[in-house]
Amino acid sequence: MTSAGPTGTGTDPDEERAPSEAATPTPDEAVTATPGEAVTGNGAVALADPAQADAPAPPRAAPEPEYGFPRALWRGLARIPVPPPADPRTWRSPLRGTWLTSVFGAMLLVGLPIVILTGLMSYIAYGPQFGQAIPGDVGYLHLPFFDWPSNPSWFYRLTQGFHVTLGMVLTPVVLAKLWSVVPKLFAWPPVRSAAQLLERVALLALVGGILFEFITGLMNSQYDYSWGFSFYTAHYYGAWVFIAGFVVHVAIKLPTMLGALRVGPGGTGALGRWLHDSPAETEPEPMDHTGLAALAPNKPTLSRRGLIGMVGGGSLLVGVLSIGQTWDALRPLALLSPRGQSYGTGPNDFQINRTFAGSGINPTALDDGWRLRLTGGSSEVSLSRQALLDMPQHTATLPIACVEGWSVTRTWTGVRLRDLAALAGVPRPENALVQSIETTGAFARATLQSNQVLNPEALLALRVGNEGGQTVDLTADHGYPARVIVPALPGVHNTKWVASIDFRSA
């Protein structure tokens, strides 16, 4: 039997023995070397060269690559000497290999579909059927139209919280996965067959798409819009580029990943050993057809267990620093909160995306002359804030959640939207257009679905309180004199500074 030896000759080391047994020391004559010594070919002891002891392992033999049509072209390109980083000897980490890449790939295969699905769900939550999702007309890339559910009340908080927080948590894993495959990004020749050309195009869409989506998503969560384009539009189309690359890449690489995870590192099945090896015991992954393992690996300074632990620890740290934006008890840990941790006093101390000063509303518009206009019936109804306070009040404990990932639960008191619809003369509206006093900005108005208007906990809120506590008047920053609060609705569609509601029949 033959195997690839250190020199790449393919000869079994057991067959490289002297033909004469006389040249081999007997058991009584066997000589062992102490540290710093080496055994010569005739059994004598000689001092080892310290420089050789610390020198990198000699280059290993890579499997002969497979070429498709036209083979002569690809073989000719492969013979051209290339400088770093295209030279595979540039990449010398002994940790890289098919197994390690498959470990990171398996993590992303579990997490990324959740990020993708919850992101698409967020787009639907904005009501594209009313033309108020951004982007509006997306042609063949539009998603199925259906009424976004208004129960359970925490549904949008859950989906968007997963989308943003899980996206942040996966960022160290994404970076580790890209690090593990970076030699392939510079492989020469770039392609060796038509099938590999498809793989490379998918890889370009995958890597470019995931970097664009993660970078713009993280910047959006920090309200950093340094680019000169619409985040919502670019993020939506970028998502489809990423999804296409992701699907093709998984279809091509899934058998390789499953095989590597099933048989273990280098086909040894020694998963436990590889995860418990110290840096000194860490061995390079064997060469295989993927080209991920180093041809000339350096001496390891970190074990695979250490690398995976470092990546996992980074993800855990990001998660701890992010979850405080959705969990009040952990708010002091929300160091990634882009606008600090204090937004007001008492129950009004929660996130503000659009301040009253930023709205451009004249402060006199909120004084005693403010009126709420209800339309859609046979005649317009006009109500002062006091008139609203004199109507039957309903209190509901509901979360409010934003596309940036933050959410908070508060107790809201006000008038049910369905009571206002009945007062307007449209007891069963098909939808309702809520208009703010604010006239600028993409979210100065919102269309609510029938199930959202008729939900018994959907309110025109006048007061707000902490859970289980007394309610107080809304502050101007939070929508005084009245704002909409609807279960499971994106935060920006819970319109503040409401001026009118138009209840529309079918």
C-alpha cells in the first residue's frame, strides 16, 4: 500500500528500509536521541540543528487538480508563476482546512436562513400591498401579499429582534468563515471548468452580498447613513443577490460539508481529539481537493479549540451587548445602543427615533387648538384631546419594536381604534390611513389593515406607563397629544402626533 509521504513521492515509509538487516541495530543496540539530538542513518547520535527544529514543515503535495474543457487552457494558466496572494504558499495557517471551514459553515447554515426569513418578513410587515414598503415596485422580486398578523402582540418584536440580534451575533462567525476560505478567493487559475465558473460566480454573489448586507445592516442599527443611497432599497435588492449566491453555494458545497463533518478531521473521525488538542499537539489538516489546507503550514500558535472558542466568545459578547436593546432589565449592558440609554423621565424613558424637534412641527400645533379629524363616514368628526379623554378608555400592555432591532414594553391608555371607526360611521373598515401633523419624512403617514384597526388592543394612545404602573401623558417626543399603538406593528407605523384617521370601506 502506498501513501503520500513527507516528500510527496507516494512511497510507504515502512518500505523505505535498508535491504540488509545488518544495517539495522538490534534491540540491545537501539539508540534513542535526547532533546537536541538526532539519530543518524547508522544509528549514531548527532546534535540536531536547532534552526531545522524550528523551521516550518516542508511543502506538502497538493492533489492534482481536475480540469474541464478546454483543459489545455486551464493547464497553461496554472503553469504561469504568480505572486502572492495568488501563490498558495502565501497562506500558511495550519488550522485552515475542509473540516474547520465546514464547522463554521454548519453554524451559518443554521443561522443565516433565520436572518433571511425574518428580514423578508419585516418587509411584508410594512404593508407592500399599500405601497408603503421600501422599495415599493420591485417587479418580479415582490413577496406574496397578505395581511400581517396583529396577534400575538410580540410577533414583530420577535422576528425583527431575531433578524438584527442574530445578524450581529453571527458577524464573528461570518468573519471566521471568510478567513478560513480566503485562499480560495485568490486561487489561480480562477476557474478550471464550466462547473467551477458557476461556483465562482455564486461565491462572488455570496461573499459580496453577505458583506454588503451585514455592513449596511450594522450601520443602519447604529443610524449611520454615510452612503448616498436608500438603505431600505439597497438592503432589499442586496438581500436577493445574497440569497441567490447562498442557495447555489449550499447546493454545491453541502455534500462536501456533510462529508467532512461526518468522517471528522482528515477522515480520522477524531472530532474529540481535534477539539482538545493543545497548540503544540495541533496538526495541519491533510491536503485534499478543496485546496483549503496550507501547502507549507507554519508551526501552530493557536489550537482549533482556541479558535472556535474565540469566535464563539466574540459572538456571545456581541449578543450580551445587543440584547439590552430589547430587554429592559439588561439595558445597562446595551453598549451598542446608538443613542445612549436615557430618552426621558419615568415611563417616557424609552427609545426615540424621531424627536419632536426633528419633525419640524410648529409647537403651537400641539396646544389646546389641536383636533383629531375622523373621516370615511357620511360626515367628518372632529375631536379635541379632552373629548378623547372623556370617551371610554382602554389600557393595554404592548411592546413597540423598530426595524433597527430595539424594542420596549409599555402600558398604554387611550381610545380603541375600532371605537373611533364606529364613531366615524365605518364600523368595519377595510383599512385606515393615519396621517401625522408632520408632513415630511417617509413615515408621516401609515395605512393600517382591517385586522389591525379592529384588534381590541389597537389604540389611539394618550398616556403611557411602565408595566403595572400608573400612566402619564405622552411627551412631545413620544407623540403627544396622541399616537397610534397597534400590536405586532413596526414601530415607524405607530404614527406619532396624529392629525387625522381616514377609515376606508371596501
